[in-house]
Amino acid sequence: MTTETPTTPSGSAARTPTDAPGDATADGRRLRGDRSRRAVLDLAVQDASVRGLEALTLGSLAARLPVNKSGIAGLFGGKEGLQLAAVEHARGMFVDAVVVPAREAPPGLARLWSLVRCWSDYSRRRVFAGGCFFRTVEVEFDTQDGAVRDAVVAAHRDWTSYLRRHAELAVGAGELAEGTDVDQLAFEITAMLNAANDGSLLLGEDAVYDRALAAVRGALAARGADPAALAAG
Amino acid sequence: MTTETPTTPSGSAARTPTDAPGDATADGRRLRGDRSRRAVLDLAVQDASVRGLEALTLGSLAARLPVNKSGIAGLFGGKEGLQLAAVEHARGMFVDAVVVPAREAPPGLARLWSLVRCWSDYSRRRVFAGGCFFRTVEVEFDTQDGAVRDAVVAAHRDWTSYLRRHAELAVGAGELAEGTDVDQLAFEITAMLNAANDGSLLLGEDAVYDRALAAVRGALAARGADPAALAAG
DNA sequence: ACACTGTACGAACGGTCGTACACTCATCTC
DNA sequence: GAGATGAGTGTACGACCGTTCGTACAGTGT
């Protein structure tokens, strides 16, 4: 992946191998298939955010959709194909829910803080029924390897490097203290956000989101950020 | 659970319903059973820390042990019984690996910092093959309910309340600033430790443990802790 | 008209899961 | 001794898993 910036919700996410470029033609068959794929994935990411990608079941999905079990298998080429497509689909939803709204703030510290707030809202709003989709699947594929794990890791790196980039911009613009360890900062920010997500799910306490925001605000202030730039939630 | 203090590794963890008190007699049959249970659980917690408790399989466990598949089922009364026993077994191992060693430090700030360092070591040493056992199963049972989830939540509360208690002691002893929000502090500490565990597993970077320790040290110092009391890792 | 492609179906496949049951054997109780 | 108890085995069962196959049909191109 060359783009450092998370791309807009991948318009053409999961496609069959033979995907010759330049076919912008509207094939009725493909349209129908894409609509079916979309319906399956909308359900699959919700399920996976709760139970994980391994717990996804072709039969269970098919039972709740006007699609046959073997139809789903054919649509994605098998279960692993479905899992990979689900990761990509979730990535698009994440970008829509977090990255795009945060773009209203200018690059640098403002964008960084906006990302933190948008992520908190994204988790709190339960865009995915099981909290952040990627939290679930990251822990699930922690210690395995294969294509799915690679996709999960790639999504994770994409997100953290985006955070890190805007931290660097903030340092360059003098909004954060010179010499700030942006890796350390990104680590602390993601740690707080993830902890809020997990705590909210496990204990049902909503206060954890405020705790996370307060902690991030503290981490930024400790690095010289203007407190006025860190509007309250 | 009335004890605020994590108990020593539960000597009699998983027992069959009829468990009349006062039977300290050494029944040869029971001894044999306990030995078998222990062997099964030693394997089960390792598996579960990697793949989760739902992915545990009686057949897979039995294939690697001198025990029959239905033998395991009988030993624990079924799969859920095995899962519950695994949580209890892991709890004991956690106490042995983290709580007991940390007891060398006196209560208060020193104990708190010792717990942080011991937890970091516990995760880094891979006491469980899949990193912290409880991280895996917490995320797994985030959004479900049932006896297993309750056990996981109880273990979680046990740990965090233990942290919080020593934070309170530190405040009371003047080692941390008066008015310190101990819930916030406990939140930040667990967030950092968990993030180190997860990051180490997902990305294979060992540096995250140092990042976590540095962040916790910062969080404690910001609350007035004597930097000299926070020995380096 | 024809061949070709992609979606979708229904049925069947081999495999694995957890559970249940009947049974043997060692051990403890009375 | 007799009888109860618990560990452990072996077999069988029903349920569900992902995959595969043959088939039908709609849409596209020539």
C-alpha cells in the first residue's frame, strides 16, 4: 500500500480475479451481484464485530438474506474470500465514520484532535454492533497468519500511520513541542481509545469515553498543545 | 466475590457440584481426576489464549493428551464447564505470575509500580502463548452473556480494583497528589498495559512495552509521584 | 440466432463438533 | 465381603460446517 492517506471508501472493494481495468460499463449481471455482495457484507461486518471473523457462517448469513448459502460461497469464492471482503468493507465504513468527518479540521493538531473525537464517537455510536470492528478482529488474528491477518495488520498500520502523520505535522507547525516522540504519542492515543472501546463493551460504562478523551487531552497538553485547541466533548 | 484482594492461586478451582466441605481426605480417585483436570487445563488455557475459549475443542485437547474426548467432557461436565474451569485456572496462573511477585514491594505507590512492571513482564514472557489470556477472552465475550462472560468480568473487576486500591493507598500516604482520580489513573494504566500486549502480538514490536512503561511513569509523575520511586525497566 | 458469462439455486458430500449412553476398572465406604 | 462412586473408554447420534456439483436463468456480445 503506497498511499499514506486512508483512501475514500473503496468503491470497488471485492472483485473476482478477472477484473480488467476500464470496464465502467453497467453490466446488469454485475450490478446485481454487487448489490448482493453489499447486502451480505453489511450483515457480515456486524456479525464479525461481535463474534469475530471465524465465527462467520455462510449458512447463518444466508438464512437472514434472500441469498442461498452456496450463492454466498460463489459470490466471494469461499469463506476466506468473504472474510477478506468483510475487512475491506469495514475499512470503508471506518473511513466514512471517522476519517471523512475529521477532515473538516485543518491538518496538524486540530485534525489529530478531531480524529480522536470522531473515533470516540464512532465507537460510542456503535457503527458496528460489537464496537470497533478492527478491535475484535485484531485480537482474533493476533497470533495467526494468513491473508486475513495481513489485511487486518495493513488496516491497522494505515490508521496509526495516519495519526502519526498529523502528529508530525503538528510538531512541524509548532503546535506540539519540538522533539516530540510521535510514535509514543500515537501509541498513547490509540491505547486510550481502544481502552474506552473495550471498557464500554465489557462493563457497559459510558464514562470510559470521557476518561479516554481526558487522558489524550492530557497527553497532548503535556507536549505543549494549546488547551484551547482541545475543545471538550 | 467479597475478597478485594486477588486470592492465591485457587487450590480447589473446578470441582463437581457435590463438594462437601471438610473432605481433606486423600481419595485416590479424586487425586487422579485432579491430575487429569490439571493436565487438560494447562493445555486449554494456552489454546484459549491464542484462539479463544469458543475455539476450544474437546477432540483437539484429547488428541494431545492421554485422555479420551468423552473423558474430558465427563471431567468438566461439558464444554462450558471446561471454559469456566479454564478461566479459573488462568486466574490462578495470573496471580502467580503478577500479583505474588509484586507483593515484594510495600503497599501503595511502590506496589502499584511493581504491579505494572510485573504485568509487563508477564505479557512479555508469554506466560500464555497468545499473550494475556484475559485480553483474548475479554474481547471474545465482550458482547455475549452467560456464565463464562460473568467469570471473565469478575476476573477483570478483581484486577482493576486491586490496582485502584493501591492507588488509593498511595494517595493516602501522600505518594500521589491529593484529589487524584484513582479511577482515571487505573483506566490509564490498564490502557497502556493492554495496548502493549496487543501491539506486541499484532505487530511483533517489543518496543511497545517500553512505551507503556514510559507512559505509566508519565501518568504517575504527573500526579506527583517521586520519579526516583519509579525504577526503570 | 448463437455462444458466453455471472448470479443463484438445491442437493449432496465428507468432516467435525458437543453430547449421550453403556460399559470396565480402580478405589473408597460400610 | 457387598455396594456405591468416580475416572476413563468406545460407540453412536444429530447438528452444523464449508465445499462442490449440476442446473437454471438473466444479461451481454457477435
